[in-house]
Amino acid sequence: MGVSSSANRIVRPSGARTSNFNQSNGLRANAIFSNIFGKPCAAGRNGVASKTAVSERQQGMLARLVGIVEPEGAEELARSLLQRFGSLGSVLSAPTSSITGLIGNSDAAALLSMVKVTVLEGLREDIRRQVFDLSDPNFINYIVGLMQGQLEERLHAVFLDNSGRYLGDELIAEGTWSEISLKLRPLLRRAMEVNCAELILFHNHPSGDCRPSRIDVEFTLRAREIIHALGINLSDHLVVSGTSVFSMRKAGLLT
């Protein structure tokens, strides 16, 4: 599909070195956030931590968390969790039942689950009443954090006022895409309740490919027509996979 070069950007902290991103119209969560919800970063001569150093740091952080309720063998439990789920973010996003089954401690599992909820609330505070802008890493971090570790497709909506400021967001549906596509009615009802002027939709691709499918695009165009009939603008539909975000607007699919 056609892509403009300006659409290719990687969101990184100020002063960080950039590199090319090989998926069109994609944005990436910054490196700091990736240390929490993403995979360890590669080594670099400019002081960026090596993969081994990041893994060790994540294991230490996880061991301290687990050690609050399970001080005996916390390091080993943390190592087991990272080996099983792959990264700290994936551990925090894993179902409580899966963590309990692995380490045999429901209190530790509940604590880890609450950590993600707390982190997301902090990220939400950063974007509250701010103008929605995909060049702002706070928005990308929040969207990626919501979707990280989800094994089923989930459709979320971001509600914006008439100035494009963030009013809130909600999970609209989850399950197979055929099930999700039937859930426009609660989305429209909620949009009217919060008196939003614009909507941003976003959903995840657990497959690892953030490029939209034909069904994604067809659903988006149909949803735009229905939403527009209520006087609400569908500004974008984002597809999230891992720490990558694809913008249908930037790809020219919502012109």
C-alpha cells in the first residue's frame, strides 16, 4: 500500500538515536517504555543497555516485587517467570491464573497484575485532557501498554472533545474479529453518553503483524459512515502489535 516517508517514525525519548522502522506507517513505543512492556533493547555503543543488562535489570525488578509476598526464592521465581513469558511487560500482562499456576502463589500473581493496572493509570494521567497526537510518546506508550500481552483481539475506543482532547477510552469488545465487528451499537451509545466529537479506534493483532487486514479496513470504512451519521468524526483506526502501532490515517486508508 502507498506510504509517505513522513509517516515512518519511531517515537523515542528526547535525544535518543533513531533508526528505520520497516513496517509502513508504524510508530514504536520509546525505549524506556519498552523496558517495562516490551522486549529487551539491543546493545549500543552510546550507553544503551545491552540485552543481557536489560534482562538482568528486569529480573531484579521482578524479584523485588515477588519478594514482597514471597521472599524465599524470589530470584528463582522471577527467573522462571521471565523464561516462561519472555519479558517483564509480558509477565505483568499475563493472566493471574497463569502466573499462579507457574509459581504457586496467588498473592504474588495478584500483586503483579495490580502493578500493570497502576502503571497504566499513571500513563493515563499523562494524557488526560491533552490533544491526541501520535507524535506524543505518552499516547503511544498508553495504547501499547493496554494491548501488551493480550492473546485475543480487543477493540478499544478513545473519545475526544471538539478540540481533539482526550476524554477517556474504553474496551468496546473482545474475541474473534467477527464478534468484534458486531459491537458498533455499544460504541455509538457510549460516544453519545460522553458527548465526544471525535473517535479513535484501536485494536491489537496478537499475530505480531501490525498491518491491517482487508477485514480491518472494511470494518473501519463501514464504522466511519455510521459514526459520521451521528455527527462524530472517526479520526483514525490504529492497529497495535507488540510495541508497534499502525495508523490507517497515515497510510491513506481513511482519506
